[in-house]
Amino acid sequence: MMKIKSLLLAMLTIMAGLTFTACGDDDDNNDSNSAPKSNHDLYQEAVTNAVKSQKKHNKAILLVAFGSTWQQAYDAFDATVKSCKEQFPEYDVFLSFSSVICINRAAAGENVAPRNFYAPSFWLNAFAADGVKYDEIVVQSLQVIPGEEYKNVRDSYIKNFANNFYGDLDDEYLSKVKIYLGTPLMAERDDVTELAKVLYEDTKDKAKDGVVAFMGHGNPEGYDYYGANARYTELEEELQKLSSSKKYYVGTVDMPENYKTNVLDRMKENGIKSGKVYCYPLMSIAGDHAHNDMAGDDDAWDADKKSFEVNDEGEVEDTSWKNYFSHSGYTCDDDVLKGCVTGLLENTKVRQLWLNHIKRALKNDAGLLDYYHSKNPEE
């Protein structure tokens, strides 16, 4: 998993790697007496101009996703922006990626046509620009759990913006603007219950025919911020309670002791040693993890030994969930997985749960952040 260790690292990487597609001021760039604009300044200028041209209201919502380079994911993001605009007509709505890797690859046109997705810092700075200065800003996380990416959004991007980290924003404006934060899909224990109900209703027919296994991302050891890995275990428990059976399982690609190997162990402990396994990505979009790690063709099965090699963490590497379960005595082929490779944002009912978090953040100022005054208590 690619990790953004700090805002500074993210900014430096963007400056080094992004392909800029908008044009700067030719006069400025050709003036031999003035230094050329940095990539950072060009990106900021592009985002600020975009916000100015689209500004219709005095309030803005910034949806922050990890990112992707799959058209299926882009379609899901676009649908989410559309739904958000419909439900919050008094807000201008924008989308950002938090992953520098995804930003760079999207700009380079990996898998699909090039498209620019800028880091949250550029959008937040644009919201504070002269000629914009929104009265209210809502940042809604499109993460599934409050893990590392969510921590970066909250404790780096938003906090640095509110605290005027680079000293280039209007302090008087920052002292007055309202900044709200909408939490990830499974931020709270009650969120797990709500999500379980939706997933169960959508897959209960599959559970009658076999096992339903969800593949989440998870936090690796040392990065389990807010104890968010527990949400996967809780979701499995909720799904099994709703179904009154042991047909539901929730594993991850990165959570220790909850890999696909651990899912298999739990299935066998519950007496399920054969049958169909329907795998679904428990991720906001269907990208690399869904298409490759879950439903891909990677296969490290040793035909001679009729076994897999297990690494030190207890996981089988270089093998998709599809092939792992297929070699373990179950039916988990392309026919079984047909229609399963869809992201959570493609599910209108799950998407609504995310949008409900915006409503929750705004209700009685529940999601209001006050980083500015915590830094400047005298103001």
C-alpha cells in the first residue's frame, strides 16, 4: 500500500511527477526578467480558476477519495458528485484524490484518458482565494474506515489549511470560515450496523447459494489508526447475525490475521469446506485491488506440491482471492464472480450512507472543526 507520510511529501511528489495540462500565462512564462512559475503554482492556479468559474454558492463540499486509474472508478466518483449536488443544492461540490500515486497516474493516463485530480490542499486553498472565500466548507471522506488516508486528510490537509501552515492565506478569513468534516463509511460502530443491513439485503440470495466474502483494504501493522481494523470484524459479526448463518466473511488485503487465508480458516472452522464463494470488494471503488487482488488471474499455486507458500504473516502472496479459493476446494471462478466486482459507491444505497455523513456533520455543528482557534486561542 502506498503511504503519504506527510503533506510536505505529498506536495513534493506532485510537484515532481504530475503532468500539467492547463496553460499558464504566456507573457509571464516568456518574460526573461521573471522566474517561471513552479509546478505547484501552476496547479494551484488551475484549481483556483476552476473553482472561480464554477462558483455558484457561498458553501462548498469537497469529496476526498483515495483515488484510482480505472474508468469504472471514475464513473462511480462522477455519480457520487452528481448525487451530492442533487442532495445539497446550496453547495458547490468538488472531488479530490488523496493518493499522490493515483493523482500522478491519472494525469499520465494510465488505463484511461488523462484526467487531473488534485490533492485536497489545492482545493482548500482555492476555497480561500480572493474572489471565492466560501463561508462554509465541508470535507467528506470517501474512505471506508478511518485509517491512514483519513488521518492524513484530517490531521494534515485540513489542519494545515486551517492553521495557515504556509502563511499565504488570509488569517481573518480563516478565523471566520466554518470547516466541517464528514467521517468515513464505517467510522462508528452504528455505521457498521447500517452498512451490514444494506449489504445483507443485496447479497442474501447469494448467501443461500454459497459463501459471501467481502475483501476490504485494512491497515497494516503499525498503521491501525483509531483502531479502525476492528470494523471489519464487527461487520462480519453483524452480517452473520442478520443471516443467522456462518455464510458471511470479511477479510482484507492488509490487516494482520485477517487475510484471505484467515477467512478460509474461519470458513472451515464453521464446517464450510466446499461450495461457491462469491467475493465482493469492500472498497469505495472497483480498482486494482478489486480487479487484480480479488478477481484477477495471479496464481502462485504449486501444482507439484498441491499447495501454496505462506509468508511470515500467514498470507499467500501473488494469488487472487478467486484462485486461492478455487485451489482450496471451492468454486470461485469468473462465472461465480460475474457482477460481483463493483465498488461500494456504485451501490446507491451505500452511497447514500456516505452522504448521510455530511448531514450528520452539519447537524448541530457535529462535524465542525476549530483548528484555527485551537492554535490561536486569543482570537
